[in-house]
Amino acid sequence: MNKLTLRLKEQPTVPLEAEVLSPDTFAELSNEEIRSKTVYHGKRQCRLDDFFDVDGERSDDVEIHGDLHRVRWIGREMSRGRITVHGSVGMHLGAYMKGGEIEVHGNASDWIGAEMRNGLIRVHGNGGGQIGAGYRGSLKGMRGGTIIVDGSAGLEVGMRMRRGMIVLGGPAKDFTGLQMKGGTIVLLAGAEIRTGAWMMRGTIISLKPIQMMPTFSYACRYTPDVLRVYSRRLKELGVSLPYAPQDGAYKLYSGDASVPGKGEILVWDALSA
């Protein structure tokens, strides 16, 4: 199947609601049908080709070029195929995602993979807040899939997540793992304060020291066997997660006792050379 290529030709002056930018939408459509799909520029209803040049048709392999920081809902509810973005993207990338892959060669705004169920999202720049989180009023965040952000992230990463994995290459801001109910968050560069606040279940792994809340208690120093599985899986995605006993071990903290919760935070403690 040929690749479908879209190029932004006019920068939106206000956020462009473009949930039609999905392999599920384009896979069976002709070029004319794709160009005529509806997007919303503020309160105005527009055609997709008012903002994008479209090359190709009937494909679930979608490539998008341009500065899309004002374009929202790319890949919403997608269940198949692939989206590759060369440029930054706006809010709600891959929200409610059910399958397929999204790769962004740039930055992404808030709510990456919000309430997603499956699939892979890879952002090679920085991410915003509420990555993999549940929307306001929702009791369930991310329920499956993998999100990798090579750079830093904002507030409330993984808020209310149930399953799945989030990996951050750069530091995260406050409240990482807020009200977390399951799943795994890997912090390659640590996080700011209040990590794991009101955490019920799930695992947060940090390769850098982090400030622990007083409601988390130190349990022991060890390396869970499951980290071998995580390490092999992440290695395929270009992420290194240490687990070898000759290199060190993890300090285990349990909490949040204020809930009370049964979550765990593992902090890497390398052996001195």
C-alpha cells in the first residue's frame, strides 16, 4: 500500500480540530474524498485541503509535514496503520488510541495518548502535561500501549493510568503518577516533586534520585525479575534499562500510605566503580 503524504500549507490562526488525520479515516478513501474531509478551525467548518496539500490515496501509512503545534487530535481513536509527523504537534495526540503507531519528529503538547488502550506513540522531542492521563472527570487513564517521549514532560504524567507503559527520556514535572492505579512509568532522568501522589497501584521506575514523599516508606534494595522483561522490550525501542546485579540494584519504596495505596517506586542505586 502506498504512503499518503500531507503537507501543511497554511498555519492555522487558532487551534485546528483535525481528528480526521487518522489511518482509519484514510485507508479506503480516494484523494478527492480525503481532501474533502471536514476539519474545524475555531467555529468554522472547513475542508482538509484548505490547510493541507494531499498526495496519495487509500493508505493507512500517513506522513504529515509542517509545524502542527496548533493542530489537535491527530490520530484520535486510531486502531491501525502508522502516522509519521515531521514537525511539532498540538494537544491530544493519539487520544483514545486502540492500535497502530505514531512517530513525531518534534515536540508534542498536552494529553499525549490520553486514555489510550493500545498501540505505540514515540515523540522524539519534548512532551506536555497529562501524558497517558485520564481526562478531567474520568476515573480511568491509559489502559494499554506504550508512550515514549525522548525529551522532558509536564505535569501529571500518567494520572489515573491503569495499564501500559510510559517512558520519559528527560525530567518530568510535579505529580508524575498522580492517582496511578496500574501500569509502569519509567523516568530515565527523574522527576520534580510529589511523584506518586495518591498512588494506588502500579510501578514508577527512576534511574535518577528523586525526592520521596513522606507517605512512601523504604522497603528494601533489590531488582525485580520483571525488569529483565522490561529491559529486553525497551531495548528493541532504543531505551536502556539497567538490571544486572553487578551494576547495582533498585531501592524499593511503597505507598502512597495516605490513600492507602500499594504502589511501588523503584530508584536505581548504581554500584560504585
